[in-house]
Amino acid sequence: MALFPEENDFLSLFECEPMLLDNTSKELPFYYNRATYQFSNGEEDFIVTLSPSYGEVKIQVTQRASNRLLSLLDLKRVDKFEITADKKDHSSVLLTVVNEDSQKMIEIDFKPYFKQIFKEHFTR
């Protein structure tokens, strides 16, 4: 089972309400829904789509001034989603993907500017 923060943690991190795939059922827990957050840090625009129960994370980053795509990260098996910083002037996350013989860690800064660091470690 993938480890993801609670819905309120994402509201604080992304500073916006999500668009939910299933917004008709008030009884469907956030963990089993698909949530899309659209926000900006002033320099870059972000679209973050989360499906916690499937461990899916998609992060699209475009440059605000030119609408040029800077990054597209589309992960299907995120084991752990950690919020490492959630402050007014700095926000970041750490995504962990565990495979049979390796562990991938993706560090992403949303504020003050977008930064992505990808590291792979062998576990055998």
C-alpha cells in the first residue's frame, strides 16, 4: 500500500482545492479518488495529479511566460510521497519508488522555483 499524506496536507502544500475525478460521492475517501491540483509559483505553472490508492503521481511543469514544457513526470508505482517542506516561501516533496533491485528517489521543489533531482540506489 502506497504511503501518501492526508488531503489537508495537500491543500496546505499546493494552496488550492483539487479537481476530483469523482466529486459526486461525498463518501468516497480521498485516498481512492483522483485529485488534480493546478497552481503556480509565479515563474512556473504546475499540474499535479494524484491517485494515492494506485500510487500514481503525475507532475507537469511549464514556464509561465512562454508556456514551454519544462518537465513531465508520470509515475505509476510511487511507494511513498513525503512532504519535506511546506512553508510560504519554500515547498518540496520526496517521492520514493521501490523496485526489486533498486530504489528511486525524486526530490521536487515547487517554491521558490522548480527543481527536480532524480537519484537511483541499488538495493542488492
